[in-house]
Amino acid sequence: MVYRATLPAVLAAALAFGTVPALAATTNETTKHDVTDFQRAKITLDQAIAAAQKESGGNAIDANFLKMNGKTGYAVSVLADNQIKGLWVDPQSGQATPETRLTTAELNQQSLDKADLSGVHNEKATLAQAIAMAEQHSGGKAIDAGVAMHNDSVAYNVQTVLNGKLSTTWVNPATGQIIS
């Protein structure tokens, strides 16, 4: 898979030159309103990732359902053409479009620190695989997924929704195993 071969080089270059653009980081700030809107979405987070990857030619490294510029949808960060790019995916149509305007708050929310980035270079599991594992583990649908620190290690953090309630599943990217 190209992602596994190029991610270490791209991340190392980005870190060396200090040019890491906005990466969407998972947060625990998902509101009840977000969950309600999410449950009305016709497409899943996994389908949004597939649409963003197809549109960009890259591989997803972060995705979440959120409200931006007055609309709810999926924000997906992909690694494409040796750059990290943001795409917006409509939750009803699945249409992915490049996102170029982000507020300072959104940029801050989407920033990952250097430790987060350096920890995904030895991944065995992709973000899509981590989502599938978390959905199977929780029985819910993924609303938010990305790279974050967990117990001093880098992991995929996947939030799922089941019966209107959020739960979090952590997946080790190096082993592809769920972290308890």
C-alpha cells in the first residue's frame, strides 16, 4: 500500500521543515446535536473516507463528523501528493470536495503534535481498518477517528455511536490490536 511506504518520509519531511498543515485530531467534544445529525446521515464515516480518498488520490489519516461553516458533514484529512489535505464530505450525497477555508479554532482542533505524527510511521493497521475494528468491538457506527496519544503511546482513537451514546475504542497502529 502506498500509504505505508510514503508516510514515514512525508511525516519526517513535514516535521523537519515544520510544515505540518492542519490535521484533524479526534476530540471528545462531540455533542448530542452532532450525534443526532450523524444518525441522520446517509453515508458512514468509512464511506466518507473512501470518497475523500477517491477524490484526493490519497490515504485518510483522520476523519470526523462535525459542523463547519453552518453545515454538518465529514471532515477528512488525507495524505496525498506528499501533502496533508482536508476534504469535506457531504453526509447525504457522499460528495467530497477540497476544503481550503478553516477557522483558527478548526485549525487548532485539527492540529496533531509531533509525537502523534511520529508514531504512525510503523502502522500495521490503517485508519479504515481501525474504524472497522472499533465498530465491531463496540457494535456502533464510527463518528470520529484519528491519531492521538493514549497512555504515552500513539494510537488510533475511534469514537462510535450506539443507541445515541458515544464510546471510545483505541487501536494500536503498530499491532492492529484494540488497546484495553
